[in-house]
Amino acid sequence: MTNSGPVVAVVGEYLPEISIPITLQRLVMEAGANRDFSLMHHDGSIARTAGASDAFANTFFLMGMFERLVRDWAGPQARFTKMGPLKMLNFNIVGDTMVFKGVVELVETTLKGRRLVLELWCESERGQTTTCVVELLTP
């Protein structure tokens, strides 16, 4: 559910997490939607040659889920001013349940609105897999 009013953020506040199971169908649909036809994102045997144990989520999937996490919390009025760096620490593979989480690291008032810095990360059954920093302006 997306927040429709101005977000009231405090340093140390955790965003409501999002949990999503990774299936081969989900990876194929996402890769097709983003026109990322790299075989390692939907062919387990090719993914194994890259060091993964199965087909794995691509960058666009991860960034999209991080944006969804922030949008669900901050609402449509928030404006992204920076996203990244995105650091992939481990593969998000078929069979994993990915859990996207975040915490508010900075809140400051500027002439353009409130500037928020969020630390985001994704976890699976094997631990933390991806991290990302997002900066926002909110009214």
C-alpha cells in the first residue's frame, strides 16, 4: 500500500519490508520487460558458469524493488535525487525469498524541501545480498 500523504521521517526509522519469492517465471517476465536477454538471468546452466547456483535476478529487478520499497513508504510526492551505489554482495537466485529493507539515515531541511538519505538492503536465506543508498526530496 502506497503512502499518499507527506512522509514523516525520523533518523533510525525502519521502512516496512517487502518480501518476494524468486521464481524462474518472475525472472523471465522481468528480463523480458527490461529487454535484458542475458541468459544467466533465466538459464540455470549458464548462470552456473558465472558462479551462481541457479538463474539470478538482474540489476533492474533489484533497483525496481528498492524503488517500490521507498515509494510504498514515502508515497508519490517524494522525488528521487540519487539512487546508488548498488552493491551486489551475493546472487538472488531462483528459490530465494528476497526481503527488501531500509532505514532512514539522514533527515535535513533544505530550501527545496526535506532531504532524506536511506540505507537499503536485500536479504535472502543466505544473508544480505544487495545494498543501495537512496536520496529523496519530500515536501
